[in-house]
Amino acid sequence: MAPERVTHEGEISLNAVRYRLVEGTKVRSSIVSYPEKQVFGDFTKDSQRFLSTAAWSDFSDGMGRERMESQDTKRSWWSTCEQRKARRVTLPPLATQTAVGSAAAAPLIGELGGTIMAAFGTAVDSYAVDAWTNRGALAAVPTDVLNFNLDAAGTRTEYLAFCYTTNYAYATSPTGAWTAASAAKATLKMAYWDNKLWGISATGLLWYTFTIGGSNEVNDAQLPLSHNDAVTGLFVGLDSDGVEILYATTKKWLWAHDFGNRLWERKSIAFPANLGATAFSRQAAIWRNDIMLAANTGFLRFRPSSREDQVAAILLGHDDGLKNTKEGRVFCMAESIGDLLIGTIPVNSTDSAAIFQWNDENGFQVLWEAEATNLRIDCLHVSDAVTNYRCWFGYNNRVWWIRLHDSVANPGQVQGWTYSGRDLTDTNPIIQETPWFNADQEEVTKILLRVKVETEGCTATEAVRVRYGTNYSTAWTQFTDVHTSDTIFDATDDRIEGNGITTFSLPSVAAPAGLAFRAIRFERAVRRGTTTTVAPISNSLWIEFLKVLPDKWTFEFDVDLMSRYSSRSALAARATLLTAIESDLLVEFTYRDDTGDDRNFYVKVFQVQGTEETGHDERGVMHLRAVEI
């Protein structure tokens, strides 16, 4: 059906029916598609009367959200920054690489008598004042390390033991001799429980001893390994009655030990493509009494129960997982006061390993990310030995350490706290990425007018750089440089060297017409100078934008029903008018003879007012309001 045309003055067409307007009146039109103002995130950043705002000043809910929904204003997508305190995105703690050990081999870290010990391959060293001293040698590269105490005849002795598949060796002093068990006992993993040293072989045979090093090991229970399964761990955790028991992990299953019957009970937990016990992976840890079990690119949180065991799967990064260039499998875990620590092994040769922090309150945060690709985190060990509370870890044949929070979790309030630092021009700088933001309307175009960044502690050497990306592109775009001198970075770097609020107008200060976007994200990169105790802080970032809705019109007019028109009586005209008003569908409306058909509108009549005669007299006037939808 051809679009309607109106050729006579004082006439309109509604639902393909012509009507006369009340003499002397006109069609009154106006736009009704004005967007409502919205505020996302930090409401204290809203100072605009008409523009919408989105403010990010608190990322304490952790990372792992790629696309933001309204409840995700406290989440980042990826971050190697410290971001757990509101209004404080800054550098992570400094990672310190220790001296070279006795051998160029992946370290396995333990502790004895308040001294950090490490096996570099078969060489066992002790650490002091950033130097490693060799204290002996093992018969083979170890697969596990254990610090424990045994009580023999009322005398309690502290031991450190390394096992290496065919046997285990131990020492009682950091400077003492290393002694191999006299009757070689096949041992892949070790645990301490019930005042006994326990070991399990690669074939799944469990044994224990009250007295270390002799020939007193007692065989206990055999894991029924099958279908290419393999032992990956031995540890102590709570059972459904809250009593400590032994558990074992394999590539496929979790097993609980029944000491009274010398049996293994398989729990209803299957692991997805887990790593085998290659090298010295540690794929189980106890954190706040829960059993945490490595599960490929995440972990399972296991709580035994007398009714029904509780199992929750948690991805690295949470929710949306990790970026495809940051993929990693859980290789080792360790407990700390505030967090479960997780070390990864890269999935692809182009991925970088990382140490993650996780807790219930804050989700995931990256404690440290490797700059090189395709190298794993070999092991993790948490201790207050030497000085401070530290995470010790093995990486690239060296031992490293990072200071951890053991009380106040705000680095700015800890005297002598040291920060990591990488140049903003590095290929892998310390950054934070926000999720993609679309103002909860993917289909609507928005105009970004201004970006504001609040900073403190910035100088010519301690700086923050901000970039943005639009519409799900992988590319980053730099703002117009607001600085006149560039002594540290390239002239195109969007660095902020001053404090307070820096405002970027889009696309530039000289031409602030705005930037159209459907979705937008931001990257903040942070760097420090040579002073490790000083770091810049990005307090908050917020944007001012306007939603652009398609123009929709509303029309108001007065229909004359006082006389016959187009051979229709007032009664007939009123009937066709009511049909248009009560239509379940949109109806066509126009008042122009428009050959381009761009002034034919499909409308819904929302408002009707009228005056009518009474009795058999159908004459009157109808005031209508028709809205384009």
C-alpha cells in the first residue's frame, strides 16, 4: 500500500483516513526522544545537570569481568596494579630476585629453623643476606618438600625433607647434613598427620613412619590408579565431621583416606585435564579450612559435609576468566593470612605466568606477572622467616620474594613499603583495564565528551598514562597530549605528571565535539622512578557522556467533527477515529504531500480529549496526541 499524501491545507491523515483540523489550528510537533540522565558507579563524581556520568573509583571486587553490567562498577577486566583499596589504583609490591643458587635449575623452596632453604635441582642451599650457601646434595631432583615435627620419646624435632620418587632425604638444621632414608622408600609426595610422616609413591602406595630415616615405614593403603591416572598430591584437610584426615589428589580424582580400614575413598570430584605431578607442582591447599583443588584454569573449593559435600568451581579471574594472552593453568598454591596464592604455568607459548591472590571479599588480583613468556611459577612458599611476611617463589631458575600484607592492607600506611615499577613504554607495563562499558544499552550510540582522571603522588618520573578503546576493538587510542614538555616518554604518551584532576576533552581540547561510541573501555598504566618507596596513585576515573537516541516525534492536533468531510458524517468520522485510537498496532500519520516519504510517521495515539454534542448529534472536536515509537 502506497504511503499517504496530504495535499489540502487544514487536513491530516491518520490510519489512511483524512480528517479536517479545527479551523485556525495547526499540527504542533516536538521531539520526545531526549535521553534520561544516568549515573554509574561513584555518585560523588556527578556534577552535571544533564549529562550522564560513569565513575570508577573502587575496584575492590576484583578482576575478571570483561563486559560491565550495572552491578559491576567495582570490577576490572585485567589488572596488574594494586587495586583493592577504594580510590587507590597504584603499583603492586616490589618483587626481588635473589642471588644465583648453587645450580641453574628450578628451585623448590622450604624452611627449616627460621631459614629459607631451596633445592636447585639436586643441590640444597640455605639463604642469608641475599646469598645462597650449598648445604648438601640429593640423589635426584625432588618432587616435594615438607617441614614437620616428630615427637620421639618426648623429644620434639623439626625436620625438613625432600622426596625424589625413589626415596627421601632430611635434615634437622639449616647447616646440618642431609641424610637419605636408609631403606630407600619410593616417595612422590609427603604429608604430616597424627605425629607421623606420610609418603605416597608414584604408583599410589601410601606409607607412614613414627621415626624418620630408618627402615620403619609401614605400608598402609593403595590408590586404585587406572586409565592413565597419576598421583599429584598428598595433604591434610578436614572431613565432614571437622576432623583432620589425609587426602590424595590424582590427575582425575580426589581421594579421602580411611585410616581405620587402610582404604582410600573416592570423592565425587572429577578434575578437568589437570596437570600430572611433573616437577614439583602443588595442586591442593587449605585456606580458611576449605580444601582448594587445582582444576586446570581455575580451582575447586571443597567443603566436606555429613549431608552433601559442597563444591564450587572458581575460574582464574572469576566470571569471564582471563584474557587470551594471559591464560594459565594452576600449577602451585599456598596459603597466606589474607589470600590464597596461586602460581600458574602458561597455556600457550605466548602467555605469561603470574601469581594471583584470591579471597572471598575481593576476588582475584595479580600479585606478580612475569615479563617473559612461556615460563612457569615453579613453587610458592609463604613465611615470615628472614624479615617481614613474604611470598617466596621459584621462577626461571631463581628464587624471588614479595612482601605481603600481614596487618594493614594499605601500602601507603606501611612504613618502608616498596613498589614494583616498569616503564610505560615496556611491552608489558603495569596496567589496569576496565570492563567494556555500554551504559546498559548496547544498541544506543553515546557521545563521550570528557574523561577526567584524579591522581596523587605524580611527578616527572612517577606518572600515570590513560588510553581508551571503543566498540570492542583490540586497539588502544591515546588522548591529545596535555603536556608541553616530554622528558621521560614519547610526545604522544598520555601521561599525567601532575596531581588533582586532569581533564581530556574529546576528540581534543580545541575541538570538543565529542566521540561517538557504543561501548568503551579504559587502560591506566602506572610507573615509578628509581625510588622504590614512592608510587603514583590514580584515585578515580570518570566520564561525562550523552546518550544519542533516534529522533522520535510527538504530534498534537484538533480534529473537526462538526460537519461532513470527505462524504463522511460526523458519526462515521468518529468511528474511524476510534479505530485508529484503539488500534493494537501503530498507525500511519502524515500531514504532508511528501514525495520522499520521510514525513510519514507510524504512531500510537496516547492522549485523547474532546468535546461532543449530546443525543443523536455526533458533532464535536477531538484533541489527539500521537507519538512516534
